[in-house]
Amino acid sequence: MSYYMSITLQQPFDQCLERVTGALQAEGFGVLTHIDVKETMKKKLDVDFRNYHILGACNPPFAHKALVAEDKIGTMLPCNVIVQETAPGTVEVAAVDPVSSMQAVHNEALQPVAEEIRGRLKRMIDSLQSGKGTP
């Protein structure tokens, strides 16, 4: 079982980033954190890096359920989604698979929450392929 789900799109990076944010919102996620890895690498290490953003996505009702079931689960929240330019005009979008990551926790109460979040993240990825995630 892979620890992530992904899709590769042929479109400009900034357009893809906007589409991903919109597709996450359509599935009930807000973006709590947004890390521009390219900017951070340049600023902190003076290293040139490709366009690579990490979005910390959160669905508050499901985060609440997970925290009630397992108080240390915050170490695995929020759900990370990456948007990275692998070549000019080619962008990969990848999201964590919460079912895979929750296997290490050994708490059966988390299973339905992880499965629901997996479904929502999968629909988000699928909407980008179908064009439904287009702003």
C-alpha cells in the first residue's frame, strides 16, 4: 500500500496550485499551512529548487473526531498535499493516504475517519483529472 495518492497534470504551476486549493475546499478542507519550499530553500540555504509547495489541509469536523479518538493524532495532522513542478508545464499533485499512515496508530476508532478523509482526498485528486477542480 502506498502512503500517498497522486496525479500528474500538464498545466502551469500557479494555475495548478489554485486548482488544488479550490478542489480541497470543495471537499471541505481548509489550508492551514502553506509552505513554499522553493522560497524557503533559497532564503535559508541559498539553494535553487523547483516549484514545490506543501499545503497543510484540514477538515475541522474530521480532525475533531480524530483528536477525540486519539489525543496524540495531532502529530499526524494536518493532511499534507504537495504540488510540485517536475518539468516545465508538468505538475504532480500528491496527497497523504491517511489510512496508510494511521496503521501505525493501532486505534480502531480512527479507521472510519481515515477512510472518509482518504475518500475526500481521492475525490479531490480525481476532480483535477476530470477538470472539475478548475476555478
